[in-house]
Amino acid sequence: MREAKGLSQEKLARLADVANNTIIKIEAGKNQNPTLDTLKKIAKALEISVDDLIK
């Protein structure tokens, strides 16, 4: 979804106010249990629901 919106990992991290490393780990599957707060921030930055994010 990030790529579909034309965002780099770094840009998404800034928009979501999370560490760039957090985005990298989530996308690589190395962080399979991000906090709900992190998911909410990422979903808000992508302008989607948390449900859409975790599908």
C-alpha cells in the first residue's frame, strides 16, 4: 500500500511518526507483532483503516 501511494519507507516513517527501522522491519516480516499504536499511526499516514493495513 505504501508503494501504491508513491511513498518511500522513510517518508512513511516521517508521516506516521515512527522510526524508519520500524517500517523496514514490519515490511520485511521481522516484526510480526507491531503495537496497535504503531499500526494506527501507519494506517493514518496511509489514509486507510487498520483493518485494511493488516489484510
